[in-house]
Amino acid sequence: MQLDRRARSVRNLALYMAASASGMAPAMAQDSQDLAKKLSNPVAALISVPLQFNYDEGFGPNREGHKTYMNFQPVVPISLNSEWNVISRTILPLVDQSNVVPGTSQSGIGDITQSFFFSPKEPTAGGLIWGVGPALLLPTGSDPLLSARKWGAGPTAVVLKQDGPWTYGALANHIWGFGGVETRQDVSNTFLQPFLSYTTPTAWTFTVNSESSYDWKNKEWTVPVNAMVSKLVKFGQQPVSLGVGARYWADSPENGPHGWGARAIAVFLFPK
């Protein structure tokens, strides 16, 4: 039995050396790097299921409130024809918060943001990747304090460029509210997400972005600055990107989050 184990070890070592000599190992590393770079592209033709965990604090007049939430964010590309894709991006928040509204706590589902990007399958002659389409706000919140209680719709767009290991660009949308509960404040929000990332040959990705929003009704900015590091790994044949990061709230409403927050993310990839 011991001889069998030694024989298997020798065989596995020989297979690995043969793969390296033939270029298979570098090819596998290149595949991982390419997958990691696709994650930096919001309109890549790649099915992915991100689970994004967030923690923020400093809410309320006394800054005693805190919020923990997980964004379930499936991305599904749909081929329309030989030239165009439509990319479905969904954000479903699962929230647990305390003293965000002083003296209360809430747990449940927040409102869904659903976007569709119509995007060419190939970059432009200058290497630009872009997509445009509608963004929808769905009042799915399970608690009145976790929901705007308004329907919403508006345009969304993304433009980026991937140059070697670098990816840089911006995503934006604007949503106007309509219908819903008449006594709730109307919605008119702009979302801006500039981003910059660097992916190494070993599939590490370093990202800086901002997920800023402007509330036109209250004339207030919310500006978090995020820094993340992630690594593409495989569990068996399943590629997964694991990442952690921190953010600083550069600006926020008086009762909004302040100081530092944290983020962890696991993204399950399903390449064709």
C-alpha cells in the first residue's frame, strides 16, 4: 500500500512537470487571470453570482446606529444575436440594522435594483467596452424602514477599457420614483461608480472605486470610497473569487453612515 502511494505521488509529480513543460500550467494561470479580469467588467459575457457582505456604522443623530447587509447580485448575460448581448444585473439586499432609526431595529429584504445593459459583444476600434439600458427600482422591502415604498425607473450606462492588467471606467444610473405609497417621499437619485482595478498574472485583483449617490430631493451626497483585494481560486472545478476590503465615508447625510466600513465578497463564476 505504501508503494502504491509512492507510485501515485511520483506519477502526479511527473504529470505536473509534463504540464509545466508543455505550457499547460501557464495556460491555466492565464485562464484564471482572464476570468479575474472579466469580473472587473460589469458587462462581461460571464454568469456570476456575487455574495457581497457589508458593515457600516455611525448612523443616526448620536452616530450609534449600525447596519450589516448582504447584497445578492446575480449577473446573467443573454445573447441576442451575433453582435449584441443583454446583461441582467440584480441587486437584492438582505439587511439587519439597529439604531439606524434611533430606538428601533429591522431585519429583512430591502428594495431590488434591476438593470439591463445592451452591450456589443466586441469592443470598439479604440478598445472601449460599453453598455446602456434601463434601471428599475422594485419596492420589495419587507419593512417600511427598509424600503422607499416607491417604484422607480431610469437610464443606466457603463463604459470601460481594459488595457493589459488594468481595467478602468465608470457605471452610472438615475432613477425617478413613481406610484407606490403616496405619503412617502418621491425618489430622484443619481448613482455614480468610477472604478480602477489591476489584475496580476496570478489572478489577484486590486480595486479602488466609489459608489456615490446624490439625492436630488434632499440635495445630499453619499460618497463611500472602497479599496478591495480579491483572489480567484478553484474548489474542484468551481472558480470562486474571494475578496476583502474597507471603505471610508468621505461624505454622507447627517444621519447616514460615518467613519469606516468593511466588505467581504465571494463570487461564484460559471464560465461557458
